Amino acid sequence: MARSRKSNFERLNRRQRRNLKERLFSPDPGLQVVNANAAGIDVGNESHYVAVPGDRDAEPVREFGCWTAALKQMCQWLVSCGIDTVAMQATGVYWIALCDELEVAGIRVVVANGEHTKNMPGRKSDVQECQWLMKLHTFGLLRDSFRLDQQVLKIRGMWRLRARHIEEAGRAVQHMQKAMTTMNVQLANVISDISGVSGRAIIDAILDGERDPYQLADLCNKRIQASREEVARSLEGTWREDLVFELGQARESYDFAHKQIQDCDEKLQQYVAALPARVVNGVSAQSVPPSKSRRRAKPRGNAPAWDLKSELERITGVNLTSIEGIDVMTACTIVAELGPDLSAFADEHHFASWLGLTPNKRITGGKVIGRDRRHGRNRVAGALRMAASTLKQSRSWLGGFYRHKCRVLPSKCSAVKATAHYLAKLVYRLMSYGQAWVDRGVENFQKRREQLDLAALSKTAQARGYTLVPIKA
């Protein structure tokens, strides 16, 4: 759930919130009514409690079931009560089906974050919760969360499903390695990737009944750096029947996971192709077919086999992979989680704050009373942190930026977060304004850093009544 600005309720301090709650439960709150035809829904697993204004129905609070017929009955009742907007909390995934039914009925839905609608002490029942949401929404104290459209939702769901299959394939590789190590088959010590061509050929031969270590060693590709003797020595195992069976089960799990990844890639390609080309600042980035004289690069790692990079450039209007550290997988994660348009965020600072890449300051009375880490998991922030950690040896401007943060910040985690914050702002600028990222090199960064340090020293010296004088050679 993305947010572009703070609601009126969130801007209040603790005392102001307490006074506001007392006013809301008084007969005359003295607040301006923003949504006169508002209702509140407390979403649950088995049932939903709905509250409407007391003058709309003799029974202003009702309970409805979670099945589709009950949801349609709820929508009919809300329409008959003259309700045109509804507020609910983002409770798990239970709110999604309800939200779809309400939107089909023509009712505007405001999905609020549960952290921003905290209960008053002693208010524990579902009936009071839906009434509380209705009152907050009536006086405009809630803000809606950012929700993707249906086309991008399909891409996000398929990309997340694909990521789960990749994790399952990784666990299957670990399972194969464990079974072989238990049999004292130390293949992982001579081959870095047992799921590669050589490793798969050896595992398939073992499952087919081959036990001669030298025959198995001959299956290695010529690019394997270990000698034939070293590979053969590592393949002298105990060959327990139960562990060989376990190895076969792990191999089947690995093959099945990759079959599911391929199926996801086919669906993902269809969903991405259905998105229109995006225009940024009057320029549309169209997909350019690869040149016949230049061989198309093979996908690396877990990237799809089709040309995902060109499709992402078409639907976003910019090339996100031009930023050092952001590859096609990171770029696809950004587009799948946020969509090709970031206009829901007011500026790059709000965008970085939503990602959780900014300090979490607790301010009361205009003073900072504490700092702590933001809680929550954000897939885009995780991808940007991973991209930032790859800049350690980079000879680029961003590489120099990351190494500088490692020197001045107390820990490596802080440097990774600061670099990810900078990457987030670059992504926002590219996708919002069409600005191209041009790497200026690590030398320019070091020169700029020296100029800033010298300016800071000169300012400090002047404040203390001194003047910096360069040392002559």
C-alpha cells in the first residue's frame, strides 16, 4: 500500500488525537463533514460488520457473511441507504473480494492502513470498529491507499509467484547437496554449481545407476577447473539406497519448479505485452528489435528467456537498467510492484519514505524524541538494497558514493540503506520526468567530494576566525 501524503489524523500528536476522539464520540463534534454519505466496514474472515449513519436505516449496523451472495446483498443495502463511499482497513487479503464487489456497485472504496486507525482504550468489538471507521471517514480523517490497476496487478501476482518458484528451486538444490554430502559425495567442493550442465549430468548418471567415479568425472564440461582425478575422488560415496532415492526426489522437485517458472514466464510475457507504451515528456520509448549482426545476450541467472528489458523500456518510457547496479530483474520488480507510473507519490522524498529508506523519527512538540528502524517488508526496497550492495567494486559515480557512505556511516547496513535511498530517488526521476542517468565516473565523484570537503573546512575556519592556506610544495 503506497501513500502520497499524511492524513489529517496522522498529523496530530498524542494529546490532539485523544481530544479528537473525545470530540468524535460527542453529540456535536464541531468538525466539517467531508463525506456525508460515508459508511465503515470492519473486515473479517468469516463476516463483515457494516455501519451507516443512524438516519439511513432502522438498523444502522449489520453483519454480513463473506460469501459472494452476502457481499452482493451488502452492496444493495448500502446503495439503498444512499452510501457512495466506504472506508475499510487493509486486513490481510480478506478485503480484496469485498472491494471488487463494492467498486462494481459504483461505491468508492477507501482502503486505510490499520496503523493509522488505532482503537481507543476499551473499544474492542467489531461493531464499534466499523462505527469508528465511519466517523473518521465522514470527517475526512482517512486517506486512501495506492492500489494498482488490474493489468499491473496481474504482472505483480505472476512476478511474485515466479519468485516463489525460484526459491523452491533453490531449496531443491540445497536438498540435493545435502543428500550427496550425507553419502560423502563431495561434488559441491569441485563444482561451484551442481545445478549446472556438469552437475546435472553427473546427478542424472548417479540416479541411472552409474557408480564408477571416473566414468562420472568424464561427464564434466571442459570448463570445469578441477582435474579429472579431483572430481573422481569427490565422487566416491557410500551410495545408500534411501539417500539415492532422496536425491531423485530433490531432482524431480527442481525440474518441476523450473517447469512452473517457464509457465509463469509465458503468462508474464502476455501480461507485459498487453500494457501500452508510455510517453514521458513527449518521448515514447519503443522496443527496438535486436540487430541481426549482433547476437542477443543470453539471459543471466533467473532472468526470463525473452527480451524483458526492451518491454520494460517500452512500458515505462525510460531505461532503468542504465542506472549502475539495477539489472533487468530489479527493474521488473519495481514495475511489477509499483506500475509504470509513480504519479501517486508527491515527490522523490515521499517515494523514498514509503519504501522505508528514510530515518524513522518520532517527533512530538517539534522535538525529535527518538529514532528507530522502520518495521515492515517492502519488496522494492529489498531489491534496491541488493542493487546497492553490488556497487562495492564499481568504478562508477554510484560506486564512489557507496564507498564514501561506508567510510562516513557507522555500519555497512547504513551505507547500503543510504545508497538504496539515492537509487530510489534516481528511479523516481527517471520514471516521472524522463531524465536520463549519465554516469560521470568515480574520478568525478572523488573530485566533487574533495571540493565539498574543502568548502566545509573553509567555512569552519572562517567561523572560528581563521583562513585556510594551502601548503606550498
